[in-house]
Amino acid sequence: MDERSPVTRSNDRAGDEPPRLGPRPLERVPVDPGAAAVFGRPDGVDGGFAAPRSESSNGSSPPLATPPPAALASAFGRPAPDTPALQRPPGAGGNGSGPDDAFWADGADRDPWRDPESSAALGPPAASEQAPIPAPAGEGPRLSLRELLFGKRVDPRALAGLAIVAVLIGAAGGFVGRLTADGASGLTDPDPTITQTLQAKERPPGSVADIAARTVPAVVSIEIRVGQEGGTGSGVVIDPAGYVLTNNHVVAPAADANGAQIEAIFHDGTRSPARIVGRDPKTDLAVVKVDVANPVVATIGSSAGLVVGDGVIAIGSPFGLVGTVTDGIVSALNRPVRLDGSGADANAVIDAIQTDAAINPGNSGGPLVDSTGAVVGINTAIRSVGMGEGGSIGLGFAIPIDDARVIADELIRTGTVTHADIGINARSVTDGTTDGAQVQNVQQGGAAAAAGIVEGDVIVKVGNRPIAGADELVVAVREHNPGDTVPVELIREGRPLTVSVVLSSD
């Protein structure tokens, strides 16, 4: 809506006066009663300022506002008329209302903080009205003992209290010292009585200590060095001339190597070079010779009289520890064991004595002795858990000395040894009730071929020894000599058959 007033034109003109615009009509929007009640002027007020007070008909004026609280009126109200003005010099009289009462009379000390005409200037920092505390001038004079006791400068009651405290401290110290002395006297004795030394423990003949004392001097540690590599084993002196019986796998690495060295170390630390006399890879035995005058020779026993449960002692150098002794029992006899061919010329099969005496790498070639101290076996192998070399788990194997003695004698006399041979290859088989060695092939011209043994036959007995597998067939044949005639029982196409075999030589 256009709020401008319409132009009023007059036909009457006074001379040449221009037409005039009429006043704009005032149009006010009606005020909302609710807004007027909240934001409107109080009753009786028409303008922006309150009307002058007027006396009412009863002589009193209606209050326009609630009187302020006394505390606010005292703090923020107008001062009383007789109150001196602020712009007065200190000590000046008057209130500044008269003509002679100037703000600042001549000669009055002018305060720049009160003089409105003073210019701004920097002055010294405000000084504290509190007087500075003087620093102590060192320690005070000290009292001497004479002044303390007789100078009457200390209260006698304080001296008495100090004396009592000193007496109490001394008494407590004496009591603690007495307790300490009593405790110390309970631990010590000025006149001790120590039990007299008794005779050393008796070691009767046949004890482990007695057997070890007699046998250890005859056991040697054998060290092999081939270039930058080496190995250790054990051996036992079996002849006064210096012949030492050991395992073939101990000395085999140095048998054909150029520049190889073999050295025997006795229990007292004596070292002597050793030379290989002969080796038998099929039984894992070897003989070496040392140049030592009057060596201690081990007593050779017999393995034929052993029974399961007999006590035995293994002596050797496990992991290079010379003269190590362990004891145990005979766990089993005539246990066919095929040895690992590592380090030897062939996979040997031995008819072993099983023992739980601890045998570890380095014990190979050492003696297994009985309760009389006689050698009944040559420690050769162990069975361990996992791959590679492991420690003893109570499954050790030794070559019976009855077999080893025959081999050693032959090696010392000739340097070589031969064994009986049947001329077949076999594998272990079983039908659930009977075990045996099944012939895989027969060598032409061999002992088995001459006896009529053919492929597929299952050998169950050689001589008086039952055959439970291929390894047992090998050791059973080796118990005999070349040329011996041995009855062999076999199963052919389900029928038992016995043939006589004349064993040949390998």
C-alpha cells in the first residue's frame, strides 16, 4: 500500500506560488493488548519521561516506582549535601560552591591524581608502607657448658627434662645390646665339640666304585681329526702290546683319508698316536694300536653267561668327557639291531646286548662290564627319540664280547676277517601267527642255491635259533663259521621243509 498522501492541486493560485503538498496522514497499527500489557508504559505515563509529581486530592503523590533497598541506596545513592566534594585538596575547607572556594587554592599542594589539569607523567613505583624486615645477622651467641649449667640462662626444668631423656635413651640402648649379646651367644660356642672323623666309606669288592677304579685305567678316549673336521669315541685296551678294541664307525672316517690323525687319550691325560690295525664293517668292530709301555689291560669276560637283570656298567667318553661311568642292568639278550651306515662302510647288523645303562654319543667303542669288572660287551649304539643324535633314553646296545673277541683276534693276527654267508637276500614277514625271513633273491652258485632254496621260501629257523626277521637271519648265519653245515627250516607254499646248507665265506 502506498502510504504517501495524494497530491492536492488547487485551482486557486496566489500569484506564481507553487502548489504545496498536504500533510501525510498518520496511520497507526493497532497495538496488541497482550504486547501492550507486557511492554506498555505504566498507568498515568503518557510520554517517554514520567510526569512531574503532583499532589493528589488527598495530599499524597502516587508512587511511580518501588523505593530501592537501603543497602543499594547507601551504596549508589546521591551523597548528602554537606559531604565534601571529591575534587578538594587534602585539608582544604569548603565544598566548592562559593566564588572564593576554588578547587585548588593558591599555595595548596597539588595532587596530580586530583588535579584535572595535570598532565600525564611516569613516576617512581609505589613504595610499600610496611617497613622491611631486617635480615638476621648470623647465628646468635652460643652458650658454654658453664653458662648452661650455672649461668641461670636456661630453665632448670628444661635441664632436668634433658637429663631424663638422656637416661631413657641410655637404658634403651643397654637393653637392646643385652638382647643382641644373648642372641649372639646362642649361635656361638667358645668350646665346640666336633664329631671325630670316621673311617671313609667302605667300598667292598664288586661295588660300582671298585669296578670303576679297576676298569677306567684300561679305557681310552679316541679322537679323530680329518682336515678341519673331527670326532670322538672310546676304546678298551685288550692286549699288553697296546692293542685297543673299538667300533669301526669311530675310526672309519680316518681309514682312507690323507693326513688323518688318530690319537688315544688315557684317563691320566697321557696322549698317544694310534694306528688302525684292521676293521670289520659288518660287525662294526676295529682294532687300533698305541705305542704305550705296559698299559693297563682290561679283564675280558664272557657274554654267554649273562641273564636279563644282571648289573652292568658302561664306561667311555660321552661327548668327550673322559672316564665317564654309568650303571644299569641287562635289559635283553640276542637283540638283532641294524646300525646306521653313516660314517661306516656298510650297514652292520649286530646281535646286541640291550642295557639301560646310559650310553651317549662318544661312548661308542667303550666297554660294558659286569659286576666282577670283566668286559662283557662293546658299547655301540643307542636308540633315541627324533632325528639326529640324541641323548640316552635307556635303550643302549652293545656287541657281545664273545663275538667281539673272535673278531679282534682275527684282526690282530691278519688285519682282516671273514664271515659265513648263506647267499640270499631276505625281508621280514609275518602271517599273524608266525614270523620269518622271506627269500627275495638267491645268489647263483651260493650256499642257498646249492641247498635248493628258492625265491619265496620263508626261513623260520637256522640251526637251533628261531628266525623272526631278516636281521635275525643275518646274525644267526654269522654265528657259524664258513664251511659249517647248518639245518635250515623253511615254509614253501604253506608246507614246512628242512634243508641242509653248507655255509660259504663272504
